[in-house]
Amino acid sequence: MQSLLTEFEVQGGLFVANTEMLSAVPENHGFTAKLKSVNDLMSVTCDYLINSGGLHSTKLATSIESISPELIPQLHWCRGHYFSYSGKSPFQHLIYPIPESTGLGIHASLDIGGQLKFGPDTEYIEQLKYGVDESLKDKFFQAISKYFPTVERDKLQPAYSGIRPKLQGVHDTFQDFMIQTYHQHNIKGLINLFGIDSPGLTSSLAIADYVAKAIIDD
């Protein structure tokens, strides 16, 4: 991500953190967006507007004038927890169980330092909270034991969690990424990305190419 940010800035891009888009209005040749950065209000104009707000993409879409509410889907927040495994990893590669209906299952992966971790599970939530409860250890232990029978429970430690913006609810069937262009909402220069769930990060560069081509074609 740091490498991508550097490349973006070298090409004249500007990354502005802690800034909220309050509204955006389509103009003849682009958009006028109102922003709030810390306590400062400002307006900027742009030729294209790409809504890649992740967990807040639908909320962001409601602030863009002229979008029909019927085109804005409902997002479901789904938290995934991870547990790390202390000591040297017994594995040299990733291990995936048979996928579940709501995710890939609690799989084993290695970070760039060789640390073994397990996860994620799936838990639909109403509020954005990133804690990992110690009580989840039993659930993880049972799942991991199916493909790692000698796993030591005491070596499992709560690590971190992430939250996915899913388009499907708990009992819904799978729904793929939703990338809205002019052909769906009839607003030139606007791209909405909804439900960029896992593997959204893995496929992010391919998604960027798709979005760039959509802008050119529109």
C-alpha cells in the first residue's frame, strides 16, 4: 500500500486523510463536492467521482445528488476474527478448509514474517467494533482441529479483526461485487463500488483497471 501511495503521489495525486465528503452535485462536466477536513469546509471540482467507500459506500452514495435511492443496495457488515499461533509455524504454505456459505472458513495463513494465523470466521454485526473476544478460542480450536489435529489450544491468541461490506445477509445466497457505471445510474463520470467483499483487496488492482476502462468507455 505504501508503494502504491508513493506511485500515486509521484503522478500528482494527493492523499487527504480525515476528510469527509458531505455532498456531491453533478455539473455539466464533472462534479462539485463539499468536503469537511477536521473543522474546515471546502468545495472541490472534479471530472470523475469514484465512490470506493467500503463499509460506508452506501452512505456516501446517498450524499450524491441525482442517484435514485432504488439503485443504492443495503450493505451488511460482517466481522471476521483472527487468532495468531505462538511459536514456529508447522506449515510452509496456506491451508484452506472446504468453503462455508458465508466465507472461506477459518483457514491457516502466514504473514511476511512467517507468523502463523488462523481466520477469519464470520459474524454479522450492527455496530463497527473491532475487538476479538477470548471466548472465541473454543470455536477456532474446533474448526482448526479438523485439518490440524495436533493444534495446541494454549498457543492460540486473539490477534485482530476486520469487517467486510457484504451485499448478502445472513441467510441470503452469494452476491458478487457491484460496480455501477453510467449505464446503471445515468450520471456521467460516476463509479460506485458496493460490496467489495473478500477477495476485494486481492483483486483491487484488477478492479482499478476495470474502473479506469469504464470511465474511458463512458
